[in-house]
Amino acid sequence: MRAAMYNGPGEIAVEEVPKPALDSPRGALIRVTHTAICGSDLWFYRGESDRETGSAVGHEPMGIVEETGTDVTSLKPGDRVFAPFVISCGRCEFCRRGLHTSCTNGGSWGGENGGGQGEYVRVPEADGTLVRVPDRYANDEETLKSILPLTDVMGTGHHAAVNAGVGEGDTCVVVGDGAVGLCGVLAARRLGAKQIVAMGHHEDRLSLAAEFGATETVAERGEAGVKRARELTGGGTDHVLECVGAASAMETAIDICRPGGTVGYVGVPHGVEEAGLDVFSLFSDNISLCGGVAPVRAYADDLLADVLDGTLDPSPIFTKTVDLDGVSEGYRAMDEREEIKVLVRIDDHSE
Amino acid sequence: MRAAMYNGPGEIAVEEVPKPALDSPRGALIRVTHTAICGSDLWFYRGESDRETGSAVGHEPMGIVEETGTDVTSLKPGDRVFAPFVISCGRCEFCRRGLHTSCTNGGSWGGENGGGQGEYVRVPEADGTLVRVPDRYANDEETLKSILPLTDVMGTGHHAAVNAGVGEGDTCVVVGDGAVGLCGVLAARRLGAKQIVAMGHHEDRLSLAAEFGATETVAERGEAGVKRARELTGGGTDHVLECVGAASAMETAIDICRPGGTVGYVGVPHGVEEAGLDVFSLFSDNISLCGGVAPVRAYADDLLADVLDGTLDPSPIFTKTVDLDGVSEGYRAMDEREEIKVLVRIDDHSE
């Protein structure tokens, strides 16, 4: 089969690789039809995080079940499914608690499972990982495009909102205008927030944030941005969604948070390792820091219901669609911030 | 009047200083009869944190109301009262939310208010700050000794337990066997925890932790301590009370916390400024970090009720009592860890 591989910073190439083979009774083989490029993929692409060269990339697969193991009960070949960025069993303590990212039988894409940006992936725990799309929507391209973000960024933005404690009538601030931040705006609106201030540095993305439900946007950087957000929220808000992961974004989030409030953070920590977080800034104001890597499987069913109801549609975050051969160009376009998020549509599975 | 003053690292001296004067209609003047030395006082005493030389020390006053301003409604001269380590108005947004440490009209001891380790203090916001002890207990020395920790450490330990989310039937780990950690054990027991693992490095303090309700104690340091606590709790617990503030204690707390759990922290961050907190250790396991400087005023009424009921007694943390002239010796004894916490009994107020 053909799959996108990482060959070093800036080098993504589609190569012929062995098709994953089903090897466990709880597994399934998926023919990938839709996938995406993630902001977190850019870190190894830029050489800012380590990744083995020659490794398969991608972690947001959607497709058709081709084969299932003998113990799989909830799926059958031909079903339309999507998978979160983490593989989870659905049975262990953590999955039962909705913390699928800490699954004791979990795993990740790549390696022998295949990467999400390839023609096939193997899912070792099919029942626990895969989410089935009802048949009536299984081939509706527009609906599938709206569902695809549930593999990662929509669930991640939602995790930020949930961890920030956003509820009916609340005021919140979303730090970051990337795909996750934009989904955070959608999530905050969905949870009933009355005032949603979106912060970012790109006018086009902030416009989309406003379409998604942001009541105000803040484009200023650094201190000026903090000042503006605090003004708009009457001196800071109890609910801040940190959707970037950079140390500077975390500082901004804490500076905007009202004493006794909560920063819900989901951005993969980046640059924080070197500097570390200044706990004192949290301590003196009793600001809670909640969140982490999003267990998007836990949220998938509820979010899917809303997408199918037509009340939730994150699809505008996809500003470009490429085919498998276009994945490398997709990385480049996202890296240079030409695009918010790139959808990869894999039609041809000739072997 | 006479008051303990900080004259540089290791130098605490009782000096003759001007008696504070009542200068606001909402204020009160308190004749201090009982006060204490705090673990957090040791940091300037050791020269590890900055403090102006020639400044009055102490922040845990209990005494008798000597004079009240014209607007004070809840107190009258002769009342037995105690005060938290932070002055709060009781009226502002944050006081109403129970976050008295972020009071917009708040203040601290020292300066023109006088320090808690002196014969008199002025309370600019008497109704909002002071807690009245019912008359029938006003001169009961044993009861007063049990109440005095409510000025700081008992409320602080309780804040850790509340922020760690400890509830009925829970398992929790308390990191630290100082006065705050010991009070954290009491608080966890009071909130219904079934298993309470106390961690520290002093056998005598861990014995007291066991008396206070710890079901197990862990004296091992570093990795060995983490391993033991994780074993005792079946692989880590959802509720960790970090009651030290040192960077190493915070790391221990995070290492013991179960994925999806919460570290409730109340120790003044210390050493964390340099190293910073490794956010990644929280991120990957979705561990929440909640807490901060404890709004002990918010908890004082409830905790006082339990002390007066006889169901809560933190007084064993006071392992030594000195008079005002003994304050310097009290600092030394606490600094050298001869004593857990020193009570200062001020009898004579000859002027």
C-alpha cells in the first residue's frame, strides 16, 4: 500500500510500504478514505521534536472497515468508522472513566498499525477505539468532512472547554486560533458560554472564530493582548482555554484567568520544558490548571450526535483538501500557515 | 508595645515599637494573647526569601478585641477573636466566593497593622477578617490551643484536601509531615477519606500523622517513597495533597497521582521558580493542579464548629510553647526541626 512517511525535517514522502496485517481477534483493518494533517505533526516536521526517520505519519484516520477479528462485536466489514488519535480498549479502568488516553491496553498509530496518512491502518482494539458512522451518512462527503475533526481537534477543543469548566451563561477566553482553538470556540458555544473571547494572531482565523461563535476577537500580542482580553471580560475570566501549548500561550492564559478560575489546557506543552511553568503565578491567585492530552474517544459519541443533528460543524477548519500524493504539500502549506488544517482524501487504493 | 522583629537571617528580636492605632471605622485593635510561628516564616529566617529588615513578623494572631471602629457590627471590645494570615473585607466579589486571599480590599500583617507575633495588631477590616470565639470558650486554654491553628495551617491543610477533591470513602496521599501536612491528614479524615497515606521524613511527625488518622505512613525518600506510596494505593491515587511547596515535593505528588487525578497544593512554591514545573508530567496523564494560597477565612466557621464540637483537634501540632521573649528560640527550634510548630503565649501587656 502507499503511505506518507517522515524522512527527516521538512521531508514527507509517499512510499510503498507493507499493508498492515490483522493479527488479533479484537482488531480490525481499515481502508482509510479521509484523514488530516495535525498542527502537532508540524513539530517533528520542523525538527522541533524528535521522530524516527522512516516512520509512518498521521493519526486522524477515517475509512471503511475491511476486515475484523473474531472477537469484534460492534463492527462489520463495510462499516464507515473513524478513530481517535489514540488507540484504546474501552474496557480498562481508565477507558471506563473516560480517560482513554491513559488506556492500559492502548497504543498509537504508526509502526505495524500503519500511520493515519496512509491507505490502510490496523486497529488492535477495534471495539474500544473505532466510532461507527450511521449508514445513512456513510457516504455523505459533506457530513464526513464535518465528522473528521472528531478524530482529534474537535475533541481536543472540547476537552479544553470541559476542563476550563465552561457552562451555561459563562464568559470564557480561548487562547489560540489554530484548529484546536477554533474548535474550542465551537465547544464553548455548545456548552452554553455567553461571551467567548478568541485570541490569536491571524485575522482570517479570528474571522472564522467569530463565525464559530466568538463574541469578540483579540489580535494583539503579548501584554497588549492580555490587557485587551482582561478589559473585555471585566478583569479576567474564570474559564480560559489554552489551545496552543507554547509556554507564552500558557503565560497569557494564566494572566487572563481571574483569581479562583481555571485554565483548561490541551496544547502539547512546547517550550515549557526548558523554561518550566512558574507555579507562583497560579499559587497566589488560586488558579487551577486542568486538562492534558484529550481523550477524544470519550467525547466522540456526543459530538457525533450533534454533528449529525446539524448543530455542530467544525468542517470550515479544513481550508484545503489534498490527495495522498499531496500530503507533503499539505504539510508545507500548514507549516507556512497558508492553511488552517488540511484534509487528505484518499480515493484510490489500487495495490 | 513589644513585638518580634526580623533583623536579618537568623535574627529575630523582641523590640519596643509603637502600638498600632485604630484609623478606620471598619477596623479593630486586638490585644494578642496567642500566636504561632509558621513554617513559612522560616524561609526569610533562613535568608531563602526576601524580607525587609526591621519588619514586624507573625501572621497568626488570636486575642481580645480592645477597640472597634464605628462601623464594626459583629464584634465588641472584650470579644475573643482570631484572624487568618490574610486580612479580608468579607464584602468583595472574591470574599463572597470564599477566596478571601484575593480580597480587593485585603492586606497583610506587619507594617502599621503590626505583626502577629507582637502585643497588639490592628485589623483594618474587622468584620471581614476576625472570627469570634463564643464566650463560653473564650478563656478555655485547651480549646484556644485547638482553635489557634485555624489562623493558618489547619485551614491550609483543609484547602489542600478540598482542592485534591477528597471525599467520603476516598484514598489520598498527603505529601509532607509538617504542620500543614499533619493538618491535611486531619482534613482528609474529616472529609471522609478511608485510606490516608502520609509521607514525610520524620518518624515522630509520622507517628502524629497516624494519631491524626493516617492509615499508613511512608518515610522513604525520593523514588523509594513514590514507589511505596504507589504500592499502598494500588498504583497511585486520584487525590494527592501537596503540603510542602518544594519542587521535589511537587514532583513526588505528581508521580503518585493517578491519571485523571488531582494534586491539591498549598505549600508556598519554593525552588520551583528556578526549575519551573514540568507541565508535561501533568499533561500526559491529565493530572489537574489545583489549590494555592489558602483562603482560611472561608473555612474558619466550619472548622471552628468542629473544634468546639470536639471532633477536630489540631492542637498536638504545637509541640512547644514560648512567651514573647521566647520567639527567637522558637524560630531556632523550628528551623532545626526540634519542634513541629511553636505556640507563642503572650500574657503580659504592660506598656
